[in-house]
Amino acid sequence: MKRLLPALLVAIALMACQWDKARPAEAAIKDPAAYEAFKSSVTKHKAELTGKPHSEVSNYFFHLVNDSLPAYWNGTPWDFYGMTRTPQKGDIACGYFVTNTLADLGFRIERVKLAQVASGDMIKVLCTDIKTCNGIKNFEAYMDRQPVNSVYILGLDFHTGYIVKDAEGSWFFHSNYIKRSGVMKEKIGESAALAKNKFFMIGSLTGNKKLLGEWVSK
């Protein structure tokens, strides 16, 4: 029994690690009051970043999109006409998912108008360093060259969402229309929505110094 104990402890530890990795998608915060408190905390903290270096502002925004928003929005259902402002309550279309969450973080944008235009037009308004490419392989190669802790808006043939890149790679954070799956954050190499797409247009949010500067100062 003593010989089996170390192996048993290792197995339990490995199971715990695997469970922790799955937890963010499974433990979406469903209390609307918690989301309102989160938005208030963002308003307060971003104001404290006024005048700070762009890298500091950009890093804070990255963590909001990469870490905080998924905790609230993952699992919120997709619908073509969905426009909910409250995660886990109602439905959300892909364009409204991007513009509603940006508005919730305090960006002063034309939320409804940008949600309804072509994704390329949204990208031209909100992003810098805009690039286009054909095919998933070319898109993956482009993302391999991009810096970590960065956030983008991606426009596809008939879809849109965030791309975030962290130390583990690049992720597609979007309201997924396939099988009406809803909001999810998935590795770009594992996304069916990306794999079947032909044209990619991407622009940087974290690289837009003007946008982020106005965000923290208003």
C-alpha cells in the first residue's frame, strides 16, 4: 500500500490540474449583479490609468478580454438577432457580442451601428494594423508572428469575433453560430468557424493607441 500511495497522489494531482484547466468555461458567472459590479470596477480602474504608458493600458485591456469577459460570457447562447446586454441571459449575435462587450468595458462607440455593418467596416473604425489573408494556414502563420498579450477583431466571410494571443497561443473568442453553440473561447487551430473560412481580415485593438488613450481618459 505504501508503494501505491505516491502514484495515487500523483494521479490525484494530475486530475486536479485537468479540472482547473476546464474550470473557466464551466464556471461562467451567472449573477447579473456580479457583471454590473465588474463593469463598475473597470470604470474605476481604467480611470486610474490615464496618463500611464500605452503598454500598461494595453496590458490591462488584454486581461479584461482574455480573462474577465470569458468568465461572464462563456456559454451565452447565439442567435442571429441576439443583442443581450447581460451575459447568460438572452441571446447574442456575433457582431453584437463584440460591440456590446466593448461598450460594457467603457468604450464610447456606436454599438448598434457597428454591430450591424460588415465586420470589415467595424475593423476599419476600431482597429489599426489591418491585414487580410486567404485561408486558415496563412492566418495561423500571421498570428504566429504577433506579440503576446494582444487583442484583435477578426472579420470572416459571414462572422466576427475577438482574437486574443497569450503565452499559450492564439484564441478565437466569439459567439459561435455553428450548432448555435454561443460564446466560447477556443484555440484558432481547433475552431470549425475558422477552418471552413476562406477570407480573413484582422485589425489590432491593443495596437490602437488613440482608441485606448481615449478609453481611459473618458
